[in-house]
Amino acid sequence: MRILLVEPSFPIPPKSKNHRDFLPVGLLKLASFHRERGDEIKLVRGNQQFPDFYPNQVKITSLFTYWSNYVWESAKFYKENYPKARVIVGGIYASLMPEHCKKSGCDEVFIGVDEKAEKFKPAYDLVNVDYQIVHTSRGCLRRCKFCGTWKIEPEFKYKKSIKDEIRSNRVIFYDNNLLANPYIKDILEELKNSKHNGRVVYSESQCGIDGRLLTPEVAKLIKEARFLNPRIAWDHRYDQRKMIKKQIDMLVEAGYPAKDIYVFMIYNYNQDYYEMLKKLRQCKRWGVQIADCRYRPLNQTFEHYNPRARQTNKDYYIHPEWTDRQIKLFRKKVRRQNITIRHGFDIYNYELEREGARIREKRLLSTQE
Ligand code: SF4
């Protein structure tokens, strides 16, 4: 069989291709699975034709529902150019909106996680990355309304150990709720003692840490396991601040400088602009940075957000409690506040930001010489 694996032309900035948050890890696992079966595979980004490769199957991945049009373009393109091939769409959008996805013209929609491919290691030789992706668990114990995880992966499954999977000095965890794994302490111990090519292993978590599961012991293990820039989720009201502060204190006590800790927060959601500003100011007082995430409903099928233009709900999702102006202002304030915290400035100053960037660039060049 000839299998074409397709990542549609999602609007990921060029420098973020192969970025740790956007690696098409599902396709890479499918590549290993098909190789094992003796199939010939090809991985592509976007819509391309191949004079010497006529696929039997085209497997297209999907991401956010609001990027559905890129998936439709790919389904249409491959159906037109390879009419004898079976075009199958899987991934997040396909799993959350299968009926909508079917209208793309594809032959089949694959819902959920492909359990057969899931057992395989991603075929990293197909991409140029200096890290590896690991899942210690699938699904989540919680049921947050704005999250699609528990709809796509309804059963919470976990591994007891990952030490035999480590093949890089940089491990990125794609768990939705890493700390919910009942074996997390054992796994952190493994990471602490892991080496690859004689050098220690550094880790990051793509998702925020569920701070309700944090204890001083786990915080210490996270630090000893060399996790970089831990991110605590503060998804709800300002009046949760005492709880969030305790979680930050545990990480500081474990050895993280406050400025290296991020508070993950969702905006354009149920807390209005003014409540979010209070959360923002509180983070400034604590000296931590913010990882902000603009909310879109799980059935939003388009997105034409432009930070430099005045826009309406016809362009992108604006929550009834928010305005276009507030959304853009909030994003700008987060960015500026993070810069002041990162560089230790008292207030935001464009010239100081440029100076900081110049110093970083100089340092980078000197390490490359
Ligand atoms: S804790 Fe995180 S992964 Fe779990 S349901 Fe809530 S947002 Fe989703």
C-alpha cells in the first residue's frame, strides 16, 4: 500500500514549523505503523502532487475546529488529484465535528485516537526536531466545559513508566493533565535519573499543570526532573487567587525563580475584561509571567483574527462579555507585562525591549562562535 500522510497548510508561522506545540505527532505514529506493515509512506505539508507516487490512502490530520477550512482544502485537493485513493481525515476537528468534517468531501472521518498506531513511536526521521514527544497518559480526570480533551479521549489511561522511551535530551509531554497520572512521582524520578548520550534530560509540558494536584513533594520532583518553565492553570475567577498563590509558592520553594513560572489563563471567556485585568495585575505582583489563551467555542469553524484591524464576530469569535477592542488590549497588556517581568523592568518600555532583544541576540551569536 502507498500511504500519503498530510498535514494541511495550517497558518503556523514559518519559524514555528516543527515547533513543539505543532508537531503532527499522530501522523508520525501512523508513519511508523505503516512502515511496520511494509507500506510505502510519504509525509507532506499542504497540497502537493507527486508524479511517481499514487497513494492508495490519503490520511489527513486536523487540529482546531476554527482551522477546518485548511482541512477541507486538503480533502478537496487530494480527492480531485487522486480520485482512486481513499481520503481519510482524523485528528481534533474530525473527532469533535465529524458531521461537519464529512462534508469536506473526504471518504471517511476517523474519530478519536488510533489505538493501533498509538503503540508506535513517532517516526522522527521524517521531521527535523531536537526533541521527542511523550504521552504518559491520555484523556483527563476532569470535565472543563471549554476543553475538548475528554470528548476525544473519554477514558483516562496512563503508563506506569516511560524510561524505556527516552531517546532525546529534551522531552515534551503532550499529556492533557500530566499530574493526574497516579504514577507521576515514579515517572518524575525516572526523568531525574535519565540520561541520553551521557547528558541529562530536560522536560517541558505542553499543557498547563493542574495545580490542584500539586504538593510540595511533587513540586520538588518537577524541579529535580528539570522541567523548564512550569505553567500553572488559573482558568476561573479572581477569587481563586489564594489557591494559585499557594501553588506558585510550592514551585518557588522547590527552586524556580518566580519569573520562570507561568500562569496559564483563558480569556475572551466567562470572566470579563475587568476581572481578567485583576488577574493580570495579581500576576505582576507575584512576579510571574502569563501564558494566555484566547477562547474559541469547540464548534467554531472559522478564524480571521487580525490584531491590527477592527473586527467583529463575523471575523472571529468574540464572547458576549467581551469586545474586539478589549480582546486586543488584553493580549497587548499580557505581552508587555511578560516583557517587564522577564527582563526585570519596572514598567514597559519599547526601547528597553529592543535592547533586551539585542543583548539576547548577541549572547546567542557568541555561543555559536
Ligand atoms: S483539566 Fe485541562 S485537560 Fe482536563 S478537562 Fe480541564 S482543561 Fe481539559
